[in-house]
Amino acid sequence: MTPNLRGSAFMVASMAAFSLEDALIKQAASGMAVGQIMAFIGLFGMAAFSLQSLAQSAAPLPRTLITRVMVIRSGFEIFGRIFYALAITLTPLTSASAILQATPLIVVGGAALIFGEAVSPKRWALILLGLLGVMLIIRPAAGDFTPLSLLAVAGMIGFAGRDLATRAAKPSLTNAQLGASGFLMLALAGAIVLAFSHAPLTLPTPSALPALLGAAIFATLGYGALTNAMRTGDVSVVTPFRYSRLIFALILGTVFFAETPDTLTLIGAAMIVGCGVALMRR
């Protein structure tokens, strides 16, 4: 296998794992509090990447994580984790996943505004067209609009801010250290949700326990595969395969949650994916 083919395979595997994580979180939420689910997955993933860091003779959470940039990254991570977890549990999995696919569009626009990266008028047009696809999904002016659809938008903004802050992070930080930090933020996000929702801590129900363990395992595997994908092959070739997550979400949402996306949602999703792929190619 060529590096590009191997990197693309890792990316597709990563998106499949993340989609399964989302579906299992949605299933587990029927038997226990969302905040508790997030905290468990965060602690599980942090332990896994901490062991990886120790195996590499590196501190899992070095002092270099306590910088202005990393504090900002952590804040965006918590913000994105909270709202996206609420989105996939309270709204259809397919629409939440479709809105999340607009994250690269926000990152490109943010890189131009914050870091002064050159973005041509054609790329700005693609960004705006992709955001129009988001509007088609949430349809704020429609009679059936629900404010819950904005949860996925808030999660997307949080993840875009995290990715932008990651670009400014010190390159000395390893992927395992960033993984341990990211999952620690997920655990903190779960604690925040628990505190504000006043939900009691409960033992997982027999039906929720396998889903909870599966979500934690797939979250960790997904992050590891994503790391390998971004380190293998050309970024411009590998990155567009992120959009395979939407395909997996559509399948899982239809099969396990009986979701039937309407025509405008499918058109909006196609616009987001098409603009994202075109943006990466340019």
C-alpha cells in the first residue's frame, strides 16, 4: 500500500470508530446521565494515552500543557465536547454529524482571520456555500425549527476553535500527550454537565453498560487511527476522507435509530461535503 492509500484507510477507520462512538453514546444515554457517560469515556481515554506516553518515556501531562494557547485549546475542547455530546443524544444523529462536517470550513476561515493565512475569493465562496448547507439543515426560519439543532452548531464551533489552537501548540507535544489532555477535557466537560444538570450518579443499566464500554473503546481507537492518518501520506489526500463519517452516521442513524433525513437535510449535507472536499483540493 502506498502512504496515501494507507493514510486514507486509517482516516476511514477513524471516522467509522467515531461514528460508532456517537451511536453508542446515544444508546447509553437512555440508561444513564450524559455527563456521566462523557466523564467515563474521558477517564478511559486519558488512561489509555497516559500509558502510551509512559511507554514512550514521556510525561502524560507535561508542564508545557499549561500555556496560554493550551488553556484556550482546552476551553474550546470542553465547549465543543459538551454541546456535541448533547446534540447526538437530543437530536438526530445524522443531522448532528452533518453539521459537524462543516468544522474544516470554519477552521480555514478562522486561519485566515486569526493567522493571516491567504484564502482566495473562490475558497471564501466555498466556505460560505458550505455554511449555507448548515443553514439548510437547521432551517432557523422554518416552522419546525427546534433550538436543539443549535447544539451541534455550538459543538462545531468548539471543535473548530480547538483545531485552530492546536495549530499554535508547541510541536514538542506528542500526539499521546495531546490525546491525554483532550480526554481529560472530555472528563471535565462531563463533570460540568453533571454539575449543571444535577443528575445523580448511577450505575449503568445492563443495557447501557456494553454501549458505554464500546463508546470508550471506539473513542480511543478512533483518536489513534486519526493520529496515524495525519502522519501518513499527504494531508491534502487524506483529509477529505474525514467526510466518510457522514456516510457511517447515515447508516447507523437509519438502521439503529430509524432516522429518515428529509430532502433539505440531505442537500445541505451534500453541500457541506462537496464544499469541504473542493476546499481541501484547492
